[in-house]
Amino acid sequence: MQALPKAALSPEARKQAKAEAALAAAGVPMDFAAVEKVLRQGLTPGLDAKLADRFDRPTAVRAVSTRVAALTAALLASGVRRGGVCIVPALASVATLQAIAAAGLRPWLVDVDPYSWMFDPAHLRERLGEAPPPIEAIVPTCAFGRAPDMTAWAAFQRETGLPIVVDATDGFDVIMDAPVPVVVGLPGGRGVFVASQNADFIARLDAPAFAGDAGLEGWSGQRLRLATAAQRLRMLLLGAPIGFQPGWGMSWVSDAWVVSLQEGAAPAVAEKLAEMGYATNPVGPGVVVRDQTPVADRLAKSVLSLPFHADLGIAELDELAEAVRKAL
């Protein structure tokens, strides 16, 4: 049978042929190409495929309508049993806790590292024996856009055999691999996607699909505006008793502006900002069952989530920074 000329091939077919040729030219074993093809099967030839293309390794992706629905579905696809315990950082958001409850699990909050504001496998390894049984899953979270160590969590999953799903809803700018399942927010501000290098896992997801503008086309411009605004805030607040997350606005960025203040100062600063018309979001451990969490308890009174988005103009940023200085 005579091969079709390139002009007769569809754009997707040409793309696939080009990818296979590149793999062959690079000397990649054909079984790797076969794995990639299997992972690509089932992807919607649109948003899911575009999202999968951002990962370096072959990764399956499913866009889902909401964060809670995605994390709930990911936990259920992991095979968790209702009534069990899910270990989560003490600074986990309300949405994360809602998803854990919707999967039929009981959250158990564990303390976080004072510098990354996340928990890590080394600390968690020491605390597993204190967790109420039965442990069914672990949900590490992304600290307001800062990337968790995905490789370390994949190793911890192999070590313990426990299902791990990372909630990185604010981490669109930093999540570039998915050795364990991860939930990531879409840059348009609505919807999320679940990514995993295990295509079978994504095939098992039972969650409402995302519909609408994902914001992918405008992300490069949005990222530039966010980074520019973040760096302006850094300059405007030089010398102020305030600490920015490492790398925020420089090596990575999100629309979550979360800062550390002098110990215990957050409630008073939040009250003063509210008087000036700036609403802040509380940061801190919930009231569910938890381990000893002295670091998270301290951070709850020393960390503040401030208003921030890509469309803040120069005058608005100046006013915001001045308000923060007055509140401090």
C-alpha cells in the first residue's frame, strides 16, 4: 500500500510521525515510543493533549471542573477505602480537606517544615507510627505555588506502598513532572487538571470534565504580569519586616502572595489591612484531628495571604505596598 503524501496527513498525524522520527533519530528504543503512544491514547485532542505536552516525560492528563472533584476522584482512583485516614499537612486548605472528606477519609494533620511550609518524607516517616489507623493515603500540598519535591514523594510511595496524590492547585508554573498523581490549577482561574505518568490511573478517574477557557493561550502574558508585579512589590517593601517565599516572582510565580511577618503579628496586621479595605485570607491548621503541630501553629499567627492578581496596575501596587507598610 502506497504511503500517503505528507500533505494528505492530518496535522495530528504529521505531528505523531515527526515525533516518532525524532525518537528514532535519537536512538530511543521503540518500546519507549510505544509507551508514549499508549499514554497519548484516550487524550482529548484538545485541552488534555495540550496539557500533556508541557511535561518532559510521557504523561496522561485529565482536565476536571473543580479542585474538590479532582482530588476526590484521584483518591478514589487510588483505591482508598472509606473510613480510613488521609495524612495531610497542617497548612492544608479547606478545599483539600473537603476533598478528603468527600472520598470518605478522615484527615490527620501533620506539622510542616518552617522554611518550605510543607511536610517532607523525612519528617513524615517519623510520624507515621503516631497516625491513627488505618492509613489509606497521603496528600502533600503545594505551599501557595511553591513546588513540592515530586521525586521524593514518588520514592516515598514506593517505600511505603501508600497511595500519594499531590494537591498543587497553585502550582501551574512549577509542576513539570508527575511521578505520582498531581492536581494542578488551570491558569484561567477555573478548573484543574490531574496528571500522572500512569495512564491507567487517569483512565480510572470519574470526575466532571472541565468546560470553558483554560487560560493556556494567555498564560505567558499572565505569567509576565504576575512576575513583574511580584518583583515590584519586593522593591517597594525593601527593608520592611516581611519575608517573601523564596523564588516567588523570580524563578516561579503564582497569584498567591503569602508572606511571613514578625512572630505573632499576622492577626493584628490583617485587622489593620481590613480597616484599609484589604481583605486577607487566613493561613493555619484546621480543627480536625491532628498531630502535634507547633510549627504550623506558629506560622498561623505569623503568615499572611495578601490580595494579589495579574491585573494590578502600578498605582494599585504602590497603594497596596503602602497599606502593608502602615499595617506593619
